[in-house]
Amino acid sequence: MKNNYILIDYENVQPKNLAILDGHPVKVIVFVGANQAKVPFDLASSLQALGSKAEYVKIEGNGSNALDFHIAFYIGQLAERDPDSYFHIISKDTGFDPLIKHLRKKKINSHRKKGLAEIPLLRIPNATSSADKIAAIVKSLSTRGHARPRKVKTLANTINALFMKTLAERELMSLIDQLRQQQYVMIENDNVTYKSPIN
């Protein structure tokens, strides 16, 4: 099985859902800015639970792209050592995209995602029963924070992406209806709001 390296730009994204990494073949590196003196207990605890599969890198010095250069350096090192791996940069910074494009030209599997829940490995494409699918959807939506879909169409697209775009329109609408019936979501005039435990 190929290794998956997740490199988190902690200056740019502060994930609250590291628990979704449990049970997956990943190595997580959290890049912390020079001026970031503290990390929340939940993050530290989640990383500690991952044991040797997780580490922090405190970057040296300041500058608008200092952390980005550190991530680029680490990907270079890792790709040299482990060229068949997958590299996932977690950042909202589109400045990484030219690097990703270059890496792909070099046949290095890499992409940038805005959050952990967007990583294909962490999606749940093999849930078969309706109950399993609802559980997977609820779990995924609960990790997305303010990035949760606000319209029914966007919610449908998000759910379909979670299952690798294998769901027919009819099944998608049925799953959304089940979410509504089980009171995970409220839908009014095509607008979606979320209830506990998602929200």
C-alpha cells in the first residue's frame, strides 16, 4: 500500500477533525509558524494519539512564504525517499498550485485540499447500506465547519464526491431526505442548515 503524507499549513488551516485520520495509513506533518506559540489541546491530543505517524515542524524565521517553502522542501525530501507516495497539502493558499502542477509533471502524486475531509483516502466510498452512508455523510459534514454546503444542490454534489461520484441522482435525493427525516439537516427554500451532531 502506498504511503500518504499529509502536510498541514497550520498558519492557514487549523483542522479540528484529526480524529478522521485514525485507522488510515497516513503520516501527518503539521507546519507551525514561527510566531505561533501555542497549539490547542485537541490538536496536540489528536496528534499524540497518532504516535509516530505525526510530527510538528516549527518553521524558522518569518516572511510571507516562509512556511510554504518549508512544505516544498519537505515534499522534495519525502518524494526523493518515497517517490510512489501520495502527498496532500492542506492549505487554502493557492500559491501551492504551481508546485502541485510541477510535481504532477514529475509523476509525483500530489494535490492541495482546503481541509482533511476533502482527501479522497478519508472518504468512505465502500459504505453499502443506507445507514452506513448516512453515518459517513454525518461524519464528513461534521468535520467541515463553515465549509458545509448551504444549498441542496451543493450538498448533493458534496455527498456524491464523498462516494467518489458513484451515486445516482435518485439515491442522492433519498439520502438528503433521510438526513432531513433524521433531523440532521433542515431544508427551507433550497437552503440547508445543520443540527447536532453535525453543527
